[in-house]
Amino acid sequence: MTLVGGFVAQRTGDRRHLVLGFAAGLMLGVVAFDLLPEAMEQAPQQVHGVPAALLMFAAGFLAIHVVERAVAIHRGHEGEYAAHSHSHGHAHGHAPGPGPGQGERQREQGVGIAAASALVLHSMMDGFAIGAAFQAGTTVGTVVAIAVVAHDFADGFNTYTLTRLYGNNRRRAVTLLFADALAPVTGAGITLLFTIPEQLLGLYLGFFGGFLMYLATADILPEAHSPHPSKGTLACTLLGVGFMWLVVGLA
């Protein structure tokens, strides 16, 4: 199912803005309906009146924001929806000037690889969930497995889209897509050996949720709305959120 999601993302052609809008909706749904509730459940302790999982959520959001600002790859989208681009080829609304250097381009590509790698790790956690659920019982394990299979379509879709969005070539995107496809199987197998402490897993999920939230709202949605009218893109974003609501509800 992960590979199917990546295949769909590859075949979008000039409907890229709809793909990005849908991907952003999926990511927002994953964060709001899946990652944060799970993080809050597994790491409920509070630090100065705030749940630790939510502190990690803010830390993840700020971490990727600081990284993007530090390498100067995020150029501010406010008021630029009509003419926006990253450094890999779309029309841009800034004043003419020299293109980004090779070092900056590589750092931008590194953000895409880091984001996709985080999705691979998240898919491995999905595998952990399947393994743990089957330890609790066959019925529980089957329901969780079905939900994860549907969820992995979104993971594959986002893994390929994020890798390509940040200027990486198709080979890298496909490599990460295959890694994402193998990750749940690996995670399920690892549960036969040991389990991750719930508190640590909850903190990781909170941090990763902030990471995805930033990418969805600060990068992908502005990129999606820049070259085309926003009605279709908005509809796809709402569809992505609704799809994840359905998947989580089935779980």
C-alpha cells in the first residue's frame, strides 16, 4: 500500500497543486487525529502545567523552522501565493538575483530527505503498533493492521512528495519510498525482540507531529496554492483531512 501511494504521487503531472493540497490534508489529519492523541496518551506527564508531548510538538515545529531559516531555504510565503517557488524550478515572486549555490541546494534537499526519513521511522512505529496489537489479541491486531495498511497509502504518498518537493531526484524518492514500504514489516518484527518505553515513544510522536505540522502549513500548502486558483487545492486538502479521519475512525 505504501508503494501504491508513492506510485500515485509520481503520476500526477500538471495536477501537482492538487497532489500537494491532498498531501497537506493527509499530514494535518495524521497530526491532529493520530500522532497528538497517541502522544498525549503515552506521555501524559506535565512540565510546568503543559503536557510533555505538547512541549515536544512545539519543539518539533520550532526545530524545523530554525533549520529552514538557518540554511535560508524558506523564503516567506506571505502575500506570494500568486508567484512562489522553492529553489528547484517554479516561478518566484522575489526580485531577480543569483540562484542558490550548490551548498544551499544540497541543504534544501537534505530537509526533504530528513522529512521522508522521519516518515520512514513513523512507518516503523506503525509496525510496532501492529506487533503489539497482535500480542494483545488476534482481533485487535487485525483491526490495527487494516488501519495501518490504509494509513500507509498516505505515508507512501507523502514520502515521495516530500522528497521530490525539496529538489531531490526521482531515484532518491523511490529509494526512500521502498524504505518506507519495508519499515512497518521491520517494526512488527522488532516487537518480537523488545518494546520501546511508552513515555519515550509518546515524546517522539509529539516531536514528529510538530515537524509534520510545520511542513504542511509553512511549505506544502503555500507551494500548492501558488501556481493555481485555490478552490480545487482547498477541496483536496479537506479531502485529505477527511480521509485520515476515516482511517483513524476505523482504527
